[in-house]
Amino acid sequence: MTAAGLYLHVPFCTSVCPYCDFAVTIAGPQRRASYLDAFDLEIGRATARGLRFDTVYLGGGTPSSLGPGPLGRIVGRVRERLDVASGAVWHLEVNPEDVSPVAAESWRDLGFDFASLGVQSFDDAELAFLGRRHGADGARRAARTLLDAGFPTVSLDLIFGLPGQTRDRWRRQLETALELGAQHLSCYQLTVHDGTVFGRRHRRGELDELAEDEQAELYLLAHEILGAAGWESYEVSSFAAAPHHRSRHNQKYWDHTPYLGLGPSAHSFDGRTRWWNRRKLRLWAAALEAGESPVEGEERLDDEALFAEAVMLGLRTAAGIDLGRLRDRFGAAVAVVDEPAVDRLVAGGWLVRDGDRLRPTPPGMAVADAVVRAVLA
């Protein structure tokens, strides 16, 4: 049986970025202590599921903002109370301002293998626009510190598609990441979400999004530059210098492997049912302290919904989808795609077909949502 993934949501940030729509909060020592106590209670409930995990991912929020004591407490509870495989890969999200040689050494001592650094940009003007607390020099210094600490994989998060961003400016971000020696990149297109500072600015006409064709051009430039350096694009937003630098944890989300999420807003999936925790830290903690489940809602997916999701997730990856395997899994009556649309997408250079396997091309990945809608229509 394939081992599950474990996601732990740490909701704390020292400030909230204007584009962020995650479940984050600025909290003092008392609320952080309450979080740790509630986490202990939720992990106790998780033991009853009897799952075995081979990836553990601490995300947020800013897990690196926790000192070595609280972070060590979380890691210790997971190791003590849950069945984590001896070769499990441990991921940690890190912000540049939290990185120091001492901190990096402590994270390695706790067993973290994959450090994901929220650089977002190596350009001071872009960082100021994004509301980040670090500068370009700090971003480069943090990346070098993590690499020097001996993490097997150091990943950098970069954001593209900022208003007015040019090919040259985006090229410089990518080239800097390569020059530093990172082994993985997550390149995210800037998205303006309702309820965020950027969302409110956009609604008032104070913030214009980059045109879709310009966004696609920047996305394809990343494929061009990273591909020329020998990197692989294995998922829409994910690039790895070699296959062993891929995010093993995130791949579970894309192929319907079960995963368990702990913490406020965390999502879980058992292969058929998806459920999610209360988003607000206070409500999540209160439920656990009262001896109640922190789950806010759930949905049970039928075969039609699972098939549609398998197509949607699969066509975001370089591996694509195997229609023969999907027919075996869901039945020929359910696993149906629009063959004329597939033919048009292949002819247009958006998909490549090899027997029953459909793989997106880089231009197809750039418009993945539209490709999926056409295939499933």
C-alpha cells in the first residue's frame, strides 16, 4: 500500500503579504502556545487513522518563524505518535528573514531534507511591491546559507506576472536562482484573490493584472531558460534540476495518493473523501480543546468527480494521463474524454498523444485550465 503524506499547517507570519489568501495570522506568544497545545490534541486524534507516512510537510504561514523549541516539539510529537517511515522526506517552508547558519543547522538536526525558501524575487522593487520583509541581498544570502547547511534539496519560490514585469526582469530572477545553485524552483503566477489587499486594490482600479498573453510569455521563458540548463518541468509550477530533487510530498496531491492535514485550514484526502479543518486558529483550537473534531466540512467524490479531478491534476504534470489506466480504474463509461477536442489540441501543439497517454506541452501547461475544460467537455 502506498504511504500517505502528512501536511502540518503552521499559520503564523510576522506580517501578511498583500497577495496572500492562505490561513495565516499575526499572533503573540499566548496564541502560539495555544496552537502547540491544540496540535498535540489533534495529533492524538490522528493516531486512530493508522496511516503510514513517507513524506511530512510543514507549511503555512511561516513554519521557520517558530523557534527551535516549538519546532522541535512538533517534530518530536510526529515522530513519537505517528508511523513515519525511516526514509521519509521532511519538507520545511522557510522565509529569508528567519535564515541564519544557526537556524539552518537546527533544521537539519531536526531531520528536514527539503527546504523551500520563499524568495519570491531577487529584485528590490518587486519585493517592495509584494510586501516582502526581506531584500534582494537577504534573499541571496539566505539561499546560500541553506545550500551551505547541506540540505539535500533547496527549493526557491519565485512569483512572475507582476504588473509591468518584463522578460528581462524575469530572466534575471531565473538566472540568479541557477547561479546560486538551487536544485528546485516553484514558479507561481501572481494571482489577485478577493479578500486580499491586492484584491481590494484591483477592485478600486488601483492594480492592473498583467495581460494573459504576457503572463504566458513569461511562463514559457521559464521553460526555455531552465530547460536549457538541463532542468525538467514536472508540474505546471514545479521545476527540478534532477528527478531526485522533485517534491515527493506534492506529487501525492497530483496522483490521488492519500494525505492527512493537521492544523487550521488543513485539507485531507483518503482516496474518496476530502475534508478540511476550520480555517480560523481560534475556532480550530477551541474545537480540539472541547474534545471535538476540528473538521469544518467534507465532500465524498463519486467516480465521475474523481475521474474529472484525475484528468485535471494529471494534465498539470509532464507525465500527463494514461487513459487506459483511467478506464481500468473508473470504467469505460466514466473515463470518457472529448476525442475531437483532444485531436484539435494535439494538432495545435497543446498536447502530445502516445497511444493512451496524453501529455501537455509547455504551451499546454501555460493554459492548463483551458486544456482540461476542452478535454472534459
